Amino acid sequence: MKTICAFAGAAKGRSPQFSSEAYRLGQMIGARGHKIIYGGGRTGLMGAFADGALSAGADVTGIIPEFLDNHEVGHKGIGELIITNTMHERKSSMYKDATDFVVLPGGLGSLDETMEVLTWCQLKLLNAKVHIFDLDGYWQPLHEMLSHIVEQGFMHSTNLDYVFWAKTADELIDKLEDTHKAK
């Protein structure tokens, strides 16, 4: 069993496809018996992903700082909801046991977490894979930015060997399972 840390928006976004695919991806990962750690909210894509994983019987842990518990509304239906004092404690707790990260569409929080994990992987502070769910091209600007950083000589292309891009939930699951076989 692997521990998957998911980043996803606390909002639903404009397309109903975002929520339905977040739920479906949660189901697919949960059905494979992986433990899931995520931001702890019950709203938006974050909540849809957790609900999908729960529907498949997954072990789901949410980690949310106290000040966000009131705003994002901590998910009381998951196996464990950990309340932290700060965002830094939240992120550190989310990352520490993760073997893989799954990035769904989201806002600044998801982008912040993704960039921090990519940096930690580059610095060898984490030994994990990052699976970016590029649903409907949502993360293409990030893909272009990372390519631009490499092209401009501020990062070696090998620092992205642990990043996998998937346009569909099925493709993401295939890549997630393939990286586990290789470990």
C-alpha cells in the first residue's frame, strides 16, 4: 500500500467535470487500497476527491489548520481529521509519509503545495513522484512555465523526471501504478 497525498481546490471550479472527475479519481485510487492524505476540507474538488475515495473504502486522512477548518469546513466523515496550528505544520504533515503526490485542478493553495513539493524533490528532501491531473488542459500554463525554466537554464531537465502529466483519470492511474511497479 502506498500513501498518496492529494492537492485539490477547495472550490468546485467552473466546469462540473472537475468535481465529477475528482470524485472518480478518488474512487479509483481508493479502490487500489492506497492510503490517502489530503487537505482535510469537505468543499470543492478536495471534498469530491475525498468522498470518492471514501466510497471505495479508502483510508483517508485530512490535515487542516484550525483557522481553515472553519472556512473550508473540515470533513468529518473521513477516517482521521488532524487539526494543525499553521499551514507549515499542515504541509509538513501531509508530505512526510507520501510516496506519491496527485495534483488536481486548484487555486493558489494547490499551486503553492505543488511548487513546494517539486522544489523538495529537486533538493532530494523528498523521494516521491508527482502526478499532475491536467484535466481539460488546466495545468498547461504550469507545464509551459516549467519547460521555460529549463529552457532558460534555471533548472536541469532531469529535475522533472519525477513529474508525470495525465489528461484523464485513467491515464493518471496507469502512471501511478507503473511508478509503483518500478519501485
